[in-house]
Amino acid sequence: MSAPIDCRHTASPLADLHRRTFLGTATAGLGGALLAALCDPHASAADESAANAAVAPDTDRWLGVVRPLHHAARAKRVIYLCMAGGPSHLESFDDKPKLAEMHGQPMPASYTEGKPIAQLQGRQLNCFAPQHAFKTFGEAGQRVAEIFPHIGAVADSICIINSMQTEAINHDPAHTFMNTGTTIAGRPAMGAWINYGLGSESDSLPGFVVLTSIGKFGQAQPIAARQWHSGFLPSRFQGVEFRSTGDPVLYVGNPRGVDRQRQRDVIDAVQKLNSLQDQLVHDPEIATRISAYETAFRMQQSVPELVDLKGEPKHVLDMYGTEGGDGSFAANCLLGRRLVERGVRFVQLYHRGWDHHGGVKSAMQNTAGEVDRASAALLKDLQQRDMLKDTLVVWGGDFGRTPMAQGNGRDHHIRGFSLWMAGGGIKGGITWGKTDELGYEAVENIVHVNDFHATILHLLGIDHRRLTFRFQGRDFRLTDVAGHIVKDILA
């Protein structure tokens, strides 16, 4: 009797077959089909057809699984300006005269008792007055700190939310929560969910692009690449980081002696090999690889044109305050506009430098100076191009700052903080929600991060309860089991 075959060491391609592929091709077809149905009752030929239908046959561009949209969309794309490190709401968009009156006095225990504080736990908690005056801006009379004069000048275009709440009090999990709706690492980022749901409008650029800049006046907390990862979604939906200086994408140009036709020949040969493997094992990551090669090939022409700002009028460059290519937040804002103009669905701009545990007065003023002008310029530029009406712009951090002093700075704070939204179906010129009179706790029209995500998806034409992905036996979604649309801020 011959010895049994050890498939772990065979050179046959069958050793790499996935479970579903083996069951679908094995001779025990009925038993395999039953077992596959028990293991994944949602898997069906209809599901595979729907997935295939989400890819444009001519360009392999992902078209999204939400087709048709769940309802009429107000926004087609998103630019998310992430102020990494937690900008103080008390020196930006949440005016608190009572806190100024109580400067230096003990913080009433009724505010803080039994509630998490990051680094002030067990210390004497004294009120710390807002370090910059507020001014009234716009026809609606919104209150904005005077260190943000350019954002104040476009106050009638923005909706300030002063009642945000989150659940993570330290930077990395707080960014994870703002991006994925959970503190559990490994879940898909919001941009990946939107890329999966809606696809890209560009054949030559990724659907989700990330740009980063570093401020000079605050601690620049590190940002992990998993903040824009696809998690358990196929990797084709993850964000692609573009560098802010030099070549935005490494190796985007061909080496010497390799022209475009030779590069095309190499790509075609690799794609044929990938297709043969895909026919055998039906691994979705192979389709991702095929798509990545094609996108990379097209990016060799599109990216140089993207970053070439010679065609930008001088008054536009002056409006942003950049000549481009300098790695600044301003340059990234201009690139962000150029990216969405070319069909990128979700652009995320991180500016690192808002972690002001000390010297909050000067640090806030200086860091605000790095972003204020360009943030407002982005809105004006989109408006001039008739794009603001269907481009959602978000400005905000991972959490806020305590009304209590940490020396001459402020500690991390999750119970109430501010951000603003504009364009893409958002009602401009309003301030939504309130914190208490000391700026500690959101007390009116509270907006949880899950509500924030649900509202963004709603503006894009997606019902947050219906955009799901089955993983490890359950249907996951960006808002998990929570989330309500903040309807009163919609235009």
C-alpha cells in the first residue's frame, strides 16, 4: 500500500488552494457545497457576480458596492483635515467666558469626579482661562478665536460642532477611534469604507490618498500607517500615502533605458501570470495585485502632472500661501484640491503638532498660523470652482483639551470638543451643540464619533446601517452597532 501524500510539501499548485476553491472543485461536490454553505451562508454565485460587477471591465477601476446609492447624495468626495494631537477647543471654536472668570480657582469636583483624565489624574485641578480672545464673525455671528482670522472670514460657510465626544483618551487609540469607529486596531478606516462603498472616479489615481505635514510649535505625535489601512476589507481599498516633498510616490518614474512601451510589456506579462493564478485559487488579493499594477502604471503619467503647479495662477498660490513642494500643510491643501478635482474620492491631510501640554497660548497661536490661511483658502478655492457644493470638508482633531491647567498647557480631553464641517450638503453659518459653561462636558445636541461617521456616509448617499462587510462570522460596519445622522446640520 502506497504511503499517503503529504500535501504540505508537494510542489503542486493545489497546495495553495483556498478552502472554498477546493470544495468547489473537489469530486465530493455536494458535500463540499453543503459545508461551504454552513461555513458562510452568505456566499453565493450572486455575491460573486455583484463583486465582479463592481469593477469597470475596461480599466479595472473599482466602481463601489453601493450601486445604486441608498439615497440621493449631497457630497461626492471628502477632504478631511486632521489636526493630529488634539487642538484645544477652548482656544479655537468654543468660547467660555465663565472659565475666564474662574481662572486659577479649583475646578468644581462635580464636573470631574469619576471621569477619566489622562495625565492630571490625582492632581490639583484648577481652572485655566482661555488664552486667546474670541471674535464674532459672519452674518450669523459665529464665535471663533481671533488666532483663526481666515477661518473666521469664511464662518458663513462652516458648521461648527461644539459637542463632539469620543471614547479614547490617548493619541493612538483616539486616532484609531476617529478613523475606524472603534479602538480595536485592525478595522478598516473610514476612507477605506468609502472607497469600498463608492469606488473611485479616477482611472489613474487611488480612491483614497493621505498626505502628512509636521508643525513646528507642538509635539508631533507619530501617526501609524494603519490609520488609513483597509483592515479586513481587501487591500485595494487602503489609503495610499503621498509624500509631501520630492516624488510623491517612490519609484513612480522608470529607470534609465526603460521606456513606457517596455514597461507596458512587463506589466502585461505579470498580469497574465496573476490572472492564471487567480483562475486557480480565486484569491481576492490577486485581483488587488492586478489592479495595483494597472493603477501604478497609470500613475506614472498622472502623478507628475498632479504635482506640477506651474499651471496654478499666482493668486491661487498666494491665497494658500505656498509655492508648492515644500511639505507644508498649505501645499498639501492645494494638492488635496487637485486630487479631488481629478476624481480621488477621499483625501486625508494630517497636520501633526497640536499636542500642547505646555505653553498652550503661544503654541496654539503659532500652530493655528500654520493651518488657518490654507484651510480657508481650500474652501474658497473649491467654491470658486463650483466644487464646494459636492465636496465635504472636515476640520478637526482626535480629541480636545481640558479646561483645567497642566502647568501652562492643557491635558487630553474626550468629554467635549470641537470640529467643523463645510460644503457637501452641510448647513453653513451655524454652531451646533454646546458644552457646559466651563467647556468640560458636551451637554446639548451631543455628537458622538459614531454619529459623525453616520452623517458623513449619509451625505455621500450611503445608509451607514447597510454598508457592511462579513468578517469572522458577523457583518461589520463603520458605525458598528451605533450611530445617528445629525440631521439638523444638513442643508
